[in-house]
Amino acid sequence: MVVLDPIQHIYLSPDRFSKIDQHHSIADKMGDIFVEHDMPRPERANNRRIDGWRLCYTLLDTDGVAVLDNCVDVIDSIPKLMRDEKNIEDAQKEGNELFLDVCESFRYGVMSYGSEQATPREVLIQREIMSIPNNTLKYQRYLELSSRPRLADIAFTIPRRRW
């Protein structure tokens, strides 16, 4: 029996977090389905293109990242990626070829995982409140959570150790 590591992060393009109706975004709707299947909610990907491509290049060049042999789309797509003619520090982004999306996804994952930060308190509160179906209980929980003092305001912080 093969035991796989659980998926810990799902990164989506920041534009997937824009509201598509009064209360929901594509990321919200995808997150609901992911949670039903014991996966994490999506997180905003770090969208700094040039920094992301530099990091990808450096990690690939120094064997700092590995692409598994079953990631055939990534293996096939990366060699096809071209520099942007207008900005040689950036990669080509125009077009509708699948390999461009695959490369963008690779960059999002590498850059976002490499610059992971704690989820803001407000986002955590919103996620918890949105999971409560009853509006009265939802409002009570909101009042309870928003009335708590922020730990950073009353306690010292200890840097999170990164291994």
C-alpha cells in the first residue's frame, strides 16, 4: 500500500478570489468542494511574476526543486516557455496554449510555497464564520471573535522556525 502525503496547500491565481456574485468567488466555491473531500481551501498565489520566474530558474538550475517523472505536463511545458520580448526578466504570458497555463501554475506553486506566510486573522475569522449555517449563531460568533484582543497586541512574538 502506498501512503501519500496529504495535500497541504492549493494555490489559485489571485483573480479567482474576486467576487462573482454578492457573496462568493470562484475560490470560495472551489474551496467548498475541496473541504468536502478533506482538502484545504485554496490560497491566493504569490503573483510576483519576475521574482517567481527568477526563483523557478534558480531552483531548477541548482537542483533546489524536483519535478517528478509523473508530472509530464510540467516536464513537457517548461522547455517550451520563452522570454517575454518586451521584458526579458519575465516569461511569455500571451497566448492560449496549455503549456503557458502549466508553467504559470508551476510558478504560482513554487513562489507561493517559498514565500508562505501565516493566514491573516481576518481571513481565518471570515472562514470560520462562513462555515456556520445559522445566521444568528454566525453573528454571535463574529461578535465573540472580533471582541478578542489581538495576540500580537498583548504578547511578544516568536519567529516561526522554517526547516
